[in-house]
Amino acid sequence: MAIVALIVGPPLFHEHLLELSPVVGSEEMRHAEQAFVDSGVRSLAAGLVVALGIAILLSWWESRRLRRPLEELTSAANRLESGDAGVRVSVDSGSHEFNAVGRAFNDMATRLDSTEENRRQLLSDVAHELRTPLSTLMAELEAISDGLVPWDRAGHELLTQQAARIQRIANDLNDVSRAEEGRFELDLHPVEISALVDHAIAVFRPQFSAKGVELTASAGWGTVVADEQRVGQVIGNLLDNALRHTPSAGHVRLSAEIVDGRASISVTDSGEGLTPEQMSRVFDRFYRTDTTRAMDAGGSGIGLTISRSIARAHGGSLAVESPGLGGGAAFMLTLPNASIHARRS
């Protein structure tokens, strides 16, 4: 600023003095020009000092304003690193950028807290699920070893049943791990949606009849590009879930149709229904709406988790709707890459 003023100011002032040359002599002109330069330099120096002082004060004030959220964020990050996943930072610093960073940090901390909670819950659930069959196995083996129980067909069947139960838990855990890590290998090919429905009905109708639950089905015409075995697994999980939660004399309906290039497969029951809190957690690992059920009666609590992961692996979704307790529930599986074709005669 000083260099520009010294380059531009004196020549411009000199031109104005030349316009007064009949009145102003050369000595007076030199004196006026020198006075202009001196006053300009002193004014610039004073202005620079004042500006520098104001800049220092503003910088100090701004640094203090920014240091508070930075220190809070640094402290929260250190606490998060030490294992305190419940730490959060405020998002009212007055700076849009810091507020955005704070919200991102809080979201990350929330996800980490949820992951840690799921890990603890998973360990607890696995221990709980394994405790019963292992206790039964140990008790039976000790009784046989002590000669209190003979080694007969009934004992063999009991041990086989508990071993199979442990194996099923291990298989379920492997499936849910692969599902959550996205390691499903899909064998994609065109599949008739009517064939999916017909196969599921043929498999589950005896179980529904034995419980006295009416099972009906309807299917449109068309194909969907999907893994037939995996989609059949999802439909089976949904039907098995509906059967467990629908009392005798109730009804369950399986339907499938293609709309706008997407296959929609739904399982609707007249059973127990779900509360809003249950609907928000029904796809969580090991979650059961009725915790009083035994595993053999209530399932492992993993089927719906795996089913949703299979749907997502296809690029689709799995959702649930329920008007509330006693109003039944409807699970909707949506798969993309579907098309309608004319019915063959």
C-alpha cells in the first residue's frame, strides 16, 4: 500500500500544481510536493500501525473463538480413542464449518457406540444361546459316564439333537457375519416369481396345516434376476416367522408381483403384530419380540437379519409394516431387475 501511494500520489499531486504554475513558483512547488510526500508517508505509517494493532486484536479474538471448539474436539477425540464411545461435542460454535465437523464427529461416535453395543450384545447372546445345549450335553454325558443313564437310542437322539442345535447356531453366526460383511456370493439368473411362490407353498403348507393356520398365495407373471436359493431362503424365513407368530385359526398370505421393473414379494399375517419399538429392532441380530420363547420355539433371532442382508446384496430391500399389537404384520421383499412377460399357453 505504501509503495503504491508513493508511486501514484506525488506525480498526481505534481500535475495539480502545474495547473497553478502561474501562481506558484518553483520553490513553493518543491516545498508543497515535499510536504505532500512527508504527510503521506506519516499518514500511511500511522494508518499501518493502527491497522496492524486492530489486526492483532481481531486475530487474538478469532483465535480464542476457534480454539474452544478445537480443544473440545481434540479432547473428545482423545476420549473416543481411549474407549469412551459416549462422548459428544457441541455444534453451536457459531461457525458453519466447525458445526459441520462437530456433527460428523457425533455421527461417527454414535456409529462406534452402536457397534460396540452390538459387539457386547453379540457376545452375550452367543453365550446365552450356547449355554443351554452345552449344559444339556455335559449333563447327559456325565450321567452316562457315571452309569446313571444307560447309553440307549433315546440318549443318542438327545445328544444328536443338542449337537445339531450347536451346529445350527454356528451356521447362523457364519451366515450373519458373511451377510454384514457383504461376502454373499450370488448365483444370479432369471427366475420365475411364480416358481418361487409355488416352491415355498409346497414346502411350508404341511407345517401350516399342522398348526391350523391358513396359508394362501398369489403370484403374477414375470421373471426377476436373482439367486433362486437365496431368495427362497428369505421367503422361507418370512413364512417361518409368520407361522411362529400367528395363532391357530389365523391366516398368512404370500403374494408376488412385478411393478415398474421391480419384484415385490410380501408375507402378510394376522398374528401378534409389532409395536413401533419392535419394528425398529426386528432386523437386529438375535432380537426376539418375545424373549420368553425358547430358541427352538422362537428361532435364533438371526433369520430376519440375514434376510435383509440378502435383499440388500441383490440391490433390493426388506421392510416391515404393522398397525400394532394384535393387528398382524406384513414383510415386503423388493428386488430390482424384474420384467413381465406374456403368459405361455
